[in-house]
Amino acid sequence: MTMQTASYGLWFLAFINSAIFIIFAFSFFKPQTARDWRSFSAFSGFLVALFTEMYGFPLTIYFLSGWLQTSYPDIDWFAHDSGHLLEMIFGWKANPHFGPFHLLSFLFIGLGFLLLSAAWRILYQAQRAGTLATSGPYRYVRHPQYVGFVLILVGFLLQWPTLLTITMFPILLIMYWRLSLREEAEVEEELGDVYREYANRVPRFIPRLAALQSTASRPARK
């Protein structure tokens, strides 16, 4: 019971970590429209659910405790580090913060934030000029900001999977997909053939491998 008390119930840490990542994401995404705020709010809800279980109350551990204790009897599942379920289940014996899934999560989260930042700058410049954003990450996908959010979500799922965030993940995917369709309809109505030509050339979420290879093989400008 001492281990449980020391490992969880740290609501101040849950609040601080949620606030830090939400503010950090806000500084990259800078929501302006009602649609932006809906997508950002859903993302923020995911983070709150994640850090609530990471530091507050380990609902997933309690729910799965019978199976976990039976299948992995040598692990103290109420120790904080045991919340790194993938490292524990796959038998990572060292510090889970240096485990393969945890390190991979940093890659996804970092790429996600970089993509959010790069996409926002291009989109902001295009909106001020009254043109379509087609440079930077918009050369490869039509909705790089949503892709950035999804990369961050995947990163956190690799780092600290919970039943609630796993359930929220496909719901958020559907939400971002529907928001993208609405955005495209509005932009197509405004720009017509200009947007249709762009949409025929650039995929919605997953970049074409040929486009990435072409950019990688292009010599750098002096």
C-alpha cells in the first residue's frame, strides 16, 4: 500500500504535466477557428486522460491487475515504472525510460510537434496572403497539422498505454478525418479548380513515397 501511495495520487504532477503539454501544443498549433478549437480540445482531453492515469489513479492497472499479476507475477504492477506496460510485458529488464518503446515514443512526439510548428507557419503565411498553402509539409499531405496530432498521440500510446486513451484514439482519428473533409469542402468552394488540382496531386494524410524520395534526392540549393 505504501508503494501505491507513493507511485500514484500525485494530482499536482498530473495537473502540471497536462498543462505543460497542452500549452506547448497550443504554442505550436495556435487554434483560431471553432474547428481548430474542437480538434485542439479533443487532443487536450487525451492528454488529461493520459496524465490522470500516469500520476493520479492507475485505472488500467486496477482493471487488468488480475491478469497482470497472474501472467507476470514477478512485477510490482503498482510501482510507477510498471505503467510502461509495453516495456513490462515484453520483458525489458532495465529502466523503462530507456526502453525501446519509450525511446520510440520520443521520436513520434518530437516529429509531431515539429510538424505542427512547420505546418502552422506555412498556413499562417498563406492565410495572410489569401492563397492556398502548398509549400513545406503541405507539399506532401493536405492536413499536416492533423498528422502531427496523430503522431503525438501514437507516441504517448507507445510510452504509457491506457484503456481510456486506447479507446479515445480511434474516436480522435474519425474526428480529425471528418474535420478534414469539412475543411476541404470549404476551401474547394472558395478556390475551385485551384484546390481540386492540389487535392488530386497531394494525398490527404499519408505522403507518397515517390514525393519523399524526390525531395531527399534533390541537391541542396547554394
